[in-house]
Amino acid sequence: MDVIYWLIPSMLVVGLLAVLAIIWAAKSGQYDDMDGEAHRILHDDD
Amino acid sequence: MSEQCYHCGLAVPENEPVHRDIKGEEQTFCCIGCASVCEAIHEAGMESFYQRTADGELLAPPPPPPKNVELYDYDEVQSEFTQNLGDIREIHLLAEGIHCAACVWLIESTLAKLDGVKFGNVNLTSKRVKIRWDNRQIQLSTIISKLANVGYSVVPFDPNNAEAALKKQNRALLYRVAFAAFAMMNIMWIAVSLYTGADEGEFKNFFHWVAFGIATPTLIYSGYPFLKGAWDAIRSRRLGMDVPISIGLLTTYFYSLYITIYVPEGDVYFDTLIDLMLLLLVGRYLEAISRTKAVDSTQRLMDLQPKVALKIENGEEKILPIRLIKKGDWVRIKPGEKFPVDGVIKEGSTQVNESMLTGESREIHKYEGDEVSAGTINLNGTVTVKVQSILQDTALGRIIALVEEAQNSKAPIQCTADKIIPYFVTTTLTLATASLLYWLQFDVNTAILAATAVLIITCPCAFGLATPMAIAVASGVSAKLGIFVKNGAVLETLSSVDHIIFDKTGTLTKGEMSVVKTLGNVEQFASSIYAIEQRSEHSIALAIKTYFEEKQVSQAELGEFKVHPGQGVEAIVNNQSVYLGSQSWMKGLEVDDLSDWSAEVDLEEAKGHTCVWLAIDGQAQGVIVIADTLREDAQALMAALKNEGIGMTLLSGDRAAVAHSIAQELNASMEVIAEVLPSEKDAVVQKLQAQGKTVAVVGDGINDAPALARADVGIAIGSGTDVSMDSADIVLMNSKLVDVYNARLLSQRTLKTIKQNIGLSITYNIIMVPLAMSAVLTPMIAAITMPLSSLLVIGNAARLRKFKKR
């Protein structure tokens, strides 16, 4: 059961990274336009 | 079967289709707007726009292009929207007319084709466009008109305004909630492991350390608003809700930390700590989103007054931003425009609608030498005005300044929970000290355990949620009833209001003219009168027109027609010459038989009613009496409020006789104060407040705004001016007066719920504190009972949703 000693902390670190990633994404405006970006990729420059 | 518009896909009106040549084929459009937009799109070679719009997606006809775009080229104007005024500039635009992804493509492609535009990005969700351009190569006005050509009306806006700042603040709070939620989910399984047996194994102390690792960043990040609030409160020597919360949080944290380090066999409360913060933060967040912030006063002023003026310089007209106009300049105002300045008319005469300032809906005639006020509307004549004051110095500007002053001087609302806090803190600290002293006789460790347990268990979670939960639910309920509560805290105040001040025009009355009765042979000539008034735009004409429309009168053939401004109209109908107008005009025309009704007319005019005389072929035939009538539910409201023993005052800028006749009609025992200026309305509120009364003001005009802001509760009518709604705490969206009473009922219900909630949390403390004092509290009991007490409070608040209006 010694695995717990490093498994739990590393799991917490992974979780924390995920939270930080989401906060970073929201702060950098990636959730500001939920519709436009999905279509923009289909626009070609003609 | 009508055709579809080639551009927007709406049905083409049958009588006036628009035809244009598009790529050599004639196409049909529903309006000129659609046709020009379609032409512009094809000219620019961007017709693939039409393939990009999804099938069945209807485009709306393009919005009208913005007026006076040249003004946006001035640095003085641009400085309101952007800080950087160098060669490369960036600005945010608010766009009208964006409906789908194809619009994003069309706008971005249009911007990409313009030389000098470095960057253009459309946000489809918020309908905003961000552009960066080189000011040496292209002007902002050119960009705006290019976008107008393809069917989008854009105006610059400042994303850093007050509203946006508040949103950002709320978003930051939401991050803290999210982090606390994340921490709670993770600490939960550690707590569960401990409670289900891990506390006996070798991992117990390790789990304590993990819990400590989760709780520390959460306390620092998510708990920051409470700790900071408590620190500020202590420095200014008052006790807010944050103080007991912080005492509880810090005690719990440091006690658990102490156990983790020194007492491996002890129990920790880290999970309770995080649960507490999450629940309290949710309450805080709900409280924060139910508040809306007042708009900056200069911004508001700019919205009400035109941003440009037509200056006369050496006989030539020149469009200038309002900030560049100086006292003594001459400016020209065309029909339908708002006056940009306060000044004196030097040339021309016109009718002016001053309702936004005075609340008086009737047009006022202004001739050379008369004064005009900024923000009022010039109806039908071109006039040249010598400027006396602009912006902050105008009558409108002074009212707005007064609103600002009243808002700033308003004391923060003391809610019921706040009043109990000092007693709560004192009692908790006394009990904790008592337990410490008592147990010290036996054993130091138990003494510390008992004392901290008291502080942990009394942490006022349910207490802290009592008010915000009730107010959040009540705000939601009221919104459904058409009562928009801008500042949730006033829901508590409203129930203790004992004096209500009503504005007259537009609040108790409808604010528009309608026919009260007719005298003499008026009905006999109904079709002639109806035909004449069809041609007129005057508010009195409108009233008469509506009156006959409701009677389904047929329309006679109208011959020659002439308007005498300020006097009346004459026309030939059915070979008779018909005159409709004022008594003095009739006298001047030497009409016969005026004396038949003059006694009755004098009586009506004393009440403030307007009388329009009818004369046919030089013979007076009757009188139409017109007045601003009471709202249907005014009397019901008065009766209901009187029943509750609330004092009432009618406050009006109108003549005393008119105000008194309205009060009489209402059949209410109310004080009448007439002929007051906006600043005096504010003073009346202050005087009542000085007498110790809790005052609510109900109003709709800009002239009511200072009083609305000053009052303990300001209630604005939804059909009124934006400024009055900005200054008020509650807006009646359905413009029904009875909602004043409903809001009060809801407020009483809310206060009752808040009191119940406080009662619940006190009961919880009475049960739990003895447990803590006798040193038998365990983390398990704390983890179960503390959230339970909060849930009880939330559940009780949710019962408010059943509120029904009468």
C-alpha cells in the first residue's frame, strides 16, 4: 500500500493542473465566443 | 403568393417591391436597405456570402446605418472609447445585424479588403467587433460606413465601462467558487476514508497532511474575500459578517494544523472548512449577481444629449463634437433633433417636447428669446440657438450631478443579520473563553479542544447565508412578476417603508393625453374632426384621433388644410370651413356663441384640462376636453396603501390646481406639494427622512431621478426614462402601479423568511454549542451538522418561490 504515498499527491497535482488550465483558458477569452470559432475554420479565403 | 426578398428572405410587401439588377438579372427586394446591401456585397465580389448562410436561415433587413459617423474621427470623441490615440489604434464596436456565422465571414472579409485595417475580429456570441487600424491610411468613419454598406450598423463602445468592470469582478468571484468546489470534491474522499476506518491505520497522519495540502491554497485563494473583508472591518472598527466567518475559518484551520503536526492521534476539520467556504461563496456570488451598478454619470449624460452640434461659423454649417462647442457659439437644430446645449433661441420658432425634463407631455411653443434645454426634442421648426452652457453645466447635467450626489451620500443598508452580528460575536467569544477556563481545571488539551470547538461549530455559515439566499430567491420571483429588483438589499427596506411619495405625470397618470368628454355638437361633426386630426402630429391631435378611432368614425374627404402653430388648425371639409383650436384663437377669429360653453370650459381649465374648441362656418359648435388621465390601478393602490397606514405625498412640478384635482380624483388623503423643481423634490425626501421616516419614491421622469436616488427605496416605472430607472432600486417592468403594493408584499415575505432563517441558525447554535463546550464534538458531527444547517436555510429560502401576487 506504499503506492498511496506518491499516488495521492501526484493525482492532486494532475487535478490542480487541469483546474489551472481551465482558468487560464477562460481568462484568455477562449470561452468568449462559443459559436463563431466553430464556423471560422470552415471559412476559406476566397 | 408574395415573393421572397432576394437578400433577407422575408416576404416582399405587395405594394412596394424594390427591383435591382444583380449580375444582369432583375431581383426583387423587400426594402431599399436589402437591395443596397446586396449590391454592395456583389460589387465587392463576396456573393458567396449567400451560399454560406444556412438554408432556411432568415436574414433580417439591415438596421439603419448610424448617423453622423464623421464625429467618430475626432480624437476628442475617440478618447472615450480607447486610450491609445497613436497612429495604430484599436477599438471595440458593438454591431447590430449579426445573425449567423456567414455574417462573421462577411464582416471579416470586408475588413480584410480595406487598406489600413490591420486586424478585424468578430465575436458572434456577444455581437462585438474588435478592429485595429492605421489612422494615417484610413479613418474610423470610413470603416463604419463600409460595414453599414454591407448591412451592419456598428458603434464604438468602451469595454472598460462600469458594467463590464462589475462583470469582471463577478467572474473573479466565480473562479473562487470553482476552486473551492474542486477542493471540496477532492477533500471529500479523504474525509470519507477517514470516517470509514482509515483513521485507525498507518495512513491517518498522511491523510491529514494531504487534507492540509488541499485546504491551504483554498483558504488563501477562495477564502480571500472573507479574510480581506474581516481585516477591513476590524481596521474601521465595525463588525461585519466577515469577522465571525474569518474567526471560524482561521480557528478551524490552525487547530487542524496543530493536530496534524503535534497530535497524530487527533482529528482534523479541514473538510468542514472547505465546505463552509464553498457554501458561503455560493451565497456571496448570488448576492453579487443580483446587484447592478450605476452607470457613470458623464456616460449617462452623453447618452441623453446629442454628441454633435451643427455650429454656424461665418454663415456656414459645420458638424462639431459637443465638447468643442463654447459658450456664445451659435448652433442650428433641425426638426426631430434633440437640443445639444442649453441656450436662447436667436432665429426661428418651434414646438418643443420637454417631457424628459419636466414630465409634462404637452408640446411647448418657443419663439425668439425663449430658453431651450439640452436633451429636449425640437419637434417641427429649424432654430438657431446661442449657446449658454454645455454638458455638465446644462439643466440636465445638473440633475445628473444631483443624482450622483444623492447616490454617493446614501448610507449602506443595515440588514437585519448585520444588526445581530455584534451580539453573536460577543456571545461566541464569551462561551469559548468560559469553556477554556472551565476545562483548564482538568486538562490543558481538553480545554483547547473545547474552546476551539465552540469557535468552529458557531461559525455562522447558516447565518451568512440567511439574507443572501432569501434575497436571491425573492429577486428571481419578483423578476417573474415583472418587478425588476436592481439592488436586492432594498427588499428588506421596502417592508419598513412608512411614507411613499408619488410623482404625478407619467406615474399616477398615464403621461399621455386622452379625451375626457365632449360638449355641444362635437359628436355630430365627428367624421370631419377625425379627418382633420389625421393630418396632425400634435399630442392633442393624437388624443382626439384615438378617441374617434375607438368610436369607429368614418373619415370625411379633407379639402384645404392649414396649421396655425400654437393656436389650432383650419380646414375645408364637406364645403364647410372647420376650425379646431384654443379659446383665445376663437376670440381672435370672432366666432359666435362662444359664451355657451365658456363657464364650463373655465371650470375644466382650472382642473388643468385642455379644451379644444370646434367652430364651423364662424359658429362655435362645441368643446373637446382633453386631459392626462389616471392609470386604471391608481385608485386601487391608494386604497391598499391607505389600509396599511402608509403616509402618502403627491409631488408634482405641475400647477397646484392640477395636482389638487388629481389628488381629489384619487380619493386618497394625501399631502400635495406642487410646482416643485427637481432639486426641491430631492429636498422633500430629505426632510421626511430627517423626521425619521423610511421613504419610498415612485417616479418616471429625469426630474424624479434625484429623489429616486435619495429615497430609501426608489421605484421607477418601466415606461419612464432610462435615467429614472438607473437611479431607482426597483423597476416596475409592466408599468403597473399595483406592483408597488406587490413589491411591498414580497418584501414583507422576504423579511419574514430572513428572520426565520436567522432563527434556524440560532436554534442550530443552541443545540451544538453545549456539545462543543462539553468537549464531545467530533469532526464527523461537524461535517454532517454544519452543511445540514446551511441546507435548511437554503430550503427555507426556496419556499419564497411560492409567492403569488394579489
